[in-house]
Amino acid sequence: MSSTDETAQVAQQASPLGTTPPTRPSTEDPTGRARMPRWLPRAMVLALTLIACFQLGSWAFHQLTGLLINILIAFFLALAIEPAVSWMAAYGMRRGLATALVFFAVMIVGAGFVTLLGSMLAGQIIDIVEDFPKYVDSVISWINTTFHTELSRVDIQDSLLRSDWLRRYVQNSAGGVLDVSAQVVGGLFQLLTITLFSFYFAADGPRLRRALCSVLPPARQAEVLRAWEIAVNKTGGYIYSRGLMALISGIAHYILLETLGVDYAPVLAVWVGLVSQFIPTIGTYLAGALPMLIAFTVDPWYALWVMVFVVIYQQFENYVLQPKLTARTVDVHPAVAFGSVIAGTALLGAVGALVAIPAVATLQAFLGAYVKRYDVTDDPRVQGHRRRGSGALLARLRGVLSGSGRAQPAVEREAAEEADGEAVRDSS
């Protein structure tokens, strides 16, 4: 009998009566070669499907980045006007009409500001163009006097008109007009998109909250509604506190500019107030540059006075005005606010810089309810005071410097420790 027959007999004896032993699936075909496992094709198809879905999602995300940013801006704008809309809705006005009135007021104020600022800039540009030959003559006269040259404005104009640089600049500018036009059209479309989304978010706020809560369990619904309320309070408080500081800043700068006799003082004051408050980090410098330039055309010393006033007022705002106005609305540490602005700028550019502070304030207020806090001990080191053990330390140093070299007796050590304890009790 062969070995195969012996193995079959042993397996038949080991198996229960009336059953056949299980057979393992063979990984070899009848020819003796290894066969591919059945799960491998399906695993390969699944892996390729996941990779394709990831690439498709990545492509769609990059294509929709602009739309997502616009929706984010619209959401924060809706949160900012939510208190005003809810206040009018509480008196029986429909939310759609209340939202339309708020948007209409904002559009009127924005259009008036842009119109006044545009007329100011147009007038200043016309004055600069008319006085430009005088400026050129004064500069040429200074150069001729200082460097003993014989330049003339006519020769400089001829050399500029015949230069290749001017010809290339004109050609590039002709092509750049189309780019500027396309950017203007794109900016108007983006503004329209943000306006529509923010209007729908504010007008249909309750419906949006109900739709969001309908897919969540009751416990999660309470958390979402609480987070929504905190976001509304923090964002609205941030906008309103910034608006109040912009009003105070505008009034202060208007008084200065009107006292100096600078033209377009009201428009410049509104410019300083809005830009310095709603453009983080560099808004103060951008806001002060335009009044300084306009004041310089009147008198160079006026520009210096404007710069000094901007610096002094900024310190007053940072250390006196801002902490009092934002303590109940935003309550974010200046270092945290500065870091959040930098992080938001790195992630979303200018949009991230604008929404960083209210977003961090909302997150801080929401997480603050889940952080357990304890009473702080009365140790003076909490307040930054150090223990007054300097007397005993000086005594020890005198003993070392005297050359005794002996260890401090126990009585002296106890006296020094008692002095340290009394000093700590006195400081507390």
C-alpha cells in the first residue's frame, strides 16, 4: 500500500462516523503552479477605488476653495448681524425684512464712504497732476544746485518719451488693463455671492438650526445650539466693539485734522477709524499713511504731527480703551489674538486674519465650560512675589566670606528658618 492510501485511512479513522474530513482549498492548479488568492483582485480594486476617490475629492476641494471661503465669510457676516436681526424680529418684524433693512443700511453707509473717499482721492490726484511740474522743477533745481549739473525739465521729458522703458511699460499696461477689468468683475461676483449667502444665513437662521439639529440626538442638539449662541455673541460683540472703537478713533483724528486745516478731514477720519480697527496687525500703519500723505502736501510739519498723534493714540487704545470695550465681548489675550491673526493669515490669507479673532474667542468660550477650575492658593508666588529670605542668605554669605569655614550651628539655622517663615507670612 502506498503512503497516500495510508494517509486516507488514518484520516477516515480520525473523522466521526458518517462524515468526511474538511478539505482545504488548494492554492495550486492541477499543473502544480501557484494560483492567485481570491481576495487579492477585490483588494486591488478597492485600493484603486479609494485612490481615485481621494484624487477626485482633492481636485474638487481645490476647485471649490474660493466658494468655501466665500461661504465662511458669509457665515461670519450673518453671525455679526444676527443680534440686530433678532432684535427687530422680537418686535414682530419678519426676519427677511429685518435682514434686508440691515443690509440696506450697511450698503448705504458703504456706498457713501466709497463715494466720499473716491472724490477725495480724485481731487488729490488732480491737484498732484497740476502741481507735478512745480515739484519736478524744484527737484531739478535742487539737483543742479547740489551736484552742479545743468539738467532741464524739457530734456528729461524728451529722454523719457524716447526711452524703450516707457514704450515697454505702456505695452504692458495695455495688457494689464484687461487683467484689472477681469479682477474687478471677479470681485463684484464674489461680493454678490457673499451677500446672497449671508442674507440667507441671517434670514433663515432658525430654519438652518432646525435642519442641523434634526440629524443629531437631543444631547448633541443642546451642544450645537449652545455653540451657535456663543458664536453669535462673540462675533457680534467683536464687530460692535470694533465699530465703537472706530467711531472714537475717527472722532479723535477728525479733531486733529480739522485743527491742522487738512482737506477732507471727515473722510480721512472715517478711513482711519475703519482701516485701523478692521484690518488686524497692519491696519494702524495703513490707516495713518494716507492722512500723513495728505497733510504733507499742506505742510511737512503737519505730517510729523499726524504721525506722532497716530502713535500716541494707538498706545492709548491698546492699553486703556480696548481692554475696557472688549472685556465683555471678546476677552482674548493680546498675545493669543496676535497669534490667531498670524495663523489665520497663513491658512486663509486676509480672510483668515479677519475671522481669526472671533473664531478663537468662540472656541475659547465654548471650551471654557468644559475645563474644571480650582481655587488658587494664597501663596505670594502666585502674584509674582518672591520670599524674603535675603537676610538669612546674607548672614550665611558673611559667614562664608569671614573664612570661618565651619558649618552653621543648629541654633543659627533654626533662627534663619524662623526668619524666612516670618517673612513669608508678612508678604502673604
